Amino acid sequence: MILPKLTLVGAGPGDPDLITLKGIKAIKNADVILYDALANEELLEYACENCMKIFVGKRAGKHTFQQIKINKLIVTNALKYGHVVRLKGGDPFVFGRGHEELEYAMKYGINTEIVPGISSSISVPAMQHIPLTKRGVNESFWVVTGTTRNGELSSDLKLAAQSSATVVILMGMKKLDKIKKLFEEYRSKKEPIAIIQNGTCYNEKRVIGNLENILGIMEENGLTSPAIIVIGLVVNERPELLLEKLNKEVIF
């Protein structure tokens, strides 16, 4: 007897070690896995021999599947084979459209389960030793999409720019020029900014600058998507500057 089930699994930021044990258990028990481009394919090695693996991500700027097609694939495979694991980069509920997939499956009476993942918005800066919050520096952080459904810059960015919070921007590389100009209206041109491409992966790249010079630094180093943008004074708390500061404070 086939028991249809959908498990949304967060694959973490890219490093295959940064997935939960519960996520690995779900992969091992899957009959079908639908996985994104941001989910490390090494994780598929945990699947059983007979598990069907279907890529439904995005490559070279082209969507392999529209969201409605992914929704239908989830339902079709769950009803036909049983346990479908939807393996998504980061966390399924942080700009991952995971809840849309959950709602669609529930319409067909399919049992659902969520396995949270480590979001790149928190983990990627952390791996660079950039704290999103630090006592005496800031009191909050925002995580904002750089591009809305209609392709425009998120209106929340204007509110974020007016605050003293750390701002982490996902899917914002194509809008970096506009983001830079917006933040310069409300913050100093010397406001620190970090861009981290392929965070936590073997091919990770990072550049550090300020609002005034970041475009040139990014172009010089050839950074592209996928990358996250971190804006705020906490960027100056990274190790090399911290060590320099501590050395200056040492009194012999």
C-alpha cells in the first residue's frame, strides 16, 4: 500500500556537512527526491539505491521547471511512489517557496513534514566570522530579498537602510547598484559591506569594501550569483580587523 507523503528538507547553505541529522534520515527514507541547484548533490548519496532523483532547479539563468510544474511533480510522485523529499537549499521557509509546495500537497490530502535547514542568511556570514549582531554595535538584523516577484527592488530595503541593523540581502546581485545608491542615502558611504559567493562551498569567494567602492571591487574579483550581501558595521568585526585592533590594545 502506497502512503503519499511530502517532506520539505532544508539542505543548508551548500556545505554537505551543514544539514541536520533529521534531514539525512528523511533522504534515506525517500522514494523520490526533487532537488534544487542550491542543494549539494553529495547529499543524494544518502538516498537508497532505488530512490528516484529529479533535478528541478535553475541553471545558467534558466528555470528548468516553473513552480506549478514542481508542485504537480510533488503530488504525482507522492501518489504514485509514496515518500517524496523536496530538497531545498538553505531553509525551505526562507525565500524558498516551501510553504507554497506544502499548501499544494495538502490540497490533495498528502501528509506533510518539515525539516528546517540552516539558512545561508545566517550561516554564510558566520563562516566568515561576521556576526549579524554584536553587543555595542547593533541590536537587530534584517533578511530581505533583493528582488520581488515583479522584478523590482524590495520596498523593505528602504526601511532597512534607515535603521542601524545589519542587513542581509538574498538574490540581490543584479540590483547591487540600486541597493548601493539606496543605502548611501541613509548611511555613510563608508558603511562596510561584504559579498560572499557560493558560501560554505569549496569555491567560495568573498570581497569586503564599503558602499562607495564595492562595485569596483566586485567587478575586479568577478563575483556573480549565487551570493549574499551583508551591509552593516558588524562587517568590520571580521577576524583580520579584530586581531589588528587587539594587537594595538596590547600593552607591554
